Amino acid sequence: TGGWGLFWVGDPDRGFGKRQPGGWIYNILPFIEEGNIRAIGAGQSDSEKRVSLVKMVETPVEAMNCPSRRQVAAYTYPQTYPIRNTNFPSVVARACYAGNGGSVKGKGADPSSFKIGDRDGWRGWPNDKFFNGLFHVRSIINMRQITDGTSKTLFVGEKHLAIDQYETGLDGGDNQAMYQGYDVDTVRFTSRIWPPLQDRLTSIAPSQEINAFGSAHPAGINFALCDGSVQFLSYQVDLDIYERLGNRQDGEHLEMSGL
């Protein structure tokens, strides 16, 4: 699932579906031999869990960091607003990778509609018919919904970051815990208005680039596709093809060779 949003992190007692506030990184932990992290706080009371989940959000995972960017560590958490289901952390683990949100960016859940005590988050969830990728707010996409084919649909890729903010938490797409739900920290998009980008300095990186995939590599970006294969895409990839790679259901034939 894509999880609930940036105000929430994963909860070990709420399964893997729409009731789970944590996003794709939190939910794949048991499948990459990191299930002990996902289990932190399991079976505890709400007050106990709020303490335990601080430990969880502070725990980095080596596989989620590109060694071309930064070391595996927990980095400063610069935010001032609270996470809804954990105590306030001073540092958080971050990831260099983001899930495929598709070729269009739909609205996230509206935090203004949050009701204190509502354990399912917000009363007004967005209409998911506008999303065509793999991850959106409370998404549950299964294999049969990837109608363009798993070998022709992006799953996860490297996300664009500002070079001088790798460790500061001041990049707008890299300032939360990686175990949170849907947000540009964990999901990016293949729209042509946010083409794939090589990392660059904050001073020349407009804020809208927090929606883009990208990397520190000079030639392109590594992506995992839905069939488990890995493809290296050039920054000069045709943008029509790029949008279609993000759309799981456009119904158009796509030739993957030569990308």
C-alpha cells in the first residue's frame, strides 16, 4: 500500500492494506530480511508504541541508500509538526528511492480533514480513479491491475535530490522518515513536466523537482520494474515512453530495448 500520508509512519499491528499508515518501504521490510524493524512496537499499547516507533523511524536500512550519495545513517529531522502515531524524533532514516506514482500526480489526503481519534486517519480520502501508477494514498494495486505488463511498468526508482542537502533534511522531497506513507519522500512521478534529472545544487533546483526521479549518476537512473528486473534509463529517454513506463494501464505497446 501507499500508506496514509506524511503525518503517519508504519504500524506493525495494522496489516498491509488500507488500514496501514506506513508506505511501501515499511511494508517490504519483511521481504528484504528487515522484518525485525517492521515488528518494532508490535502488540504494544498506543502509548508504548509511540515510544517504540521512534526507534523504528531512527533505524536506517543499507539497501535503501545509494552509496554515491551518503552513508547509511539516521539524519536530522528538521520538521516542527508532529507525526500522528509516534513521539517526536530528533533523527530519521531516509531513502534514496521512491515508488512509481504514475504519469499524473493526484491529490493526497487533506490534512485539514483529520479528526483526532479517527484511527483510520482522514475522513476525506482522495478519489483513486485519477492515479495510474503503483502507489497513491491507501493504494492496493495487484498484478492483474498492471495491464500494460509487469516488464513494462516501473515499480521503484532512484529519486532526484539536491546535492548540498543529502544529509540536512532540507530537500523538500527528503525531509521525512522513509517509513511514512504517501508523500514525495516515498513516491515520485513520470509526468513529462518532471523529467528524470541528475542531482544538482539547491540554488538551481526548483521546488517542483521534488516530484521527479533522478540520481547522482552522470548518465541516468536505475529503476526496478514490476517483474523484478532492473533497467537503467537515460536522462534523455523519450518523454512519451517515460510517461508510459509510469502508467500501468494505458494499453499501448512499449518496446523496452534500447532505453
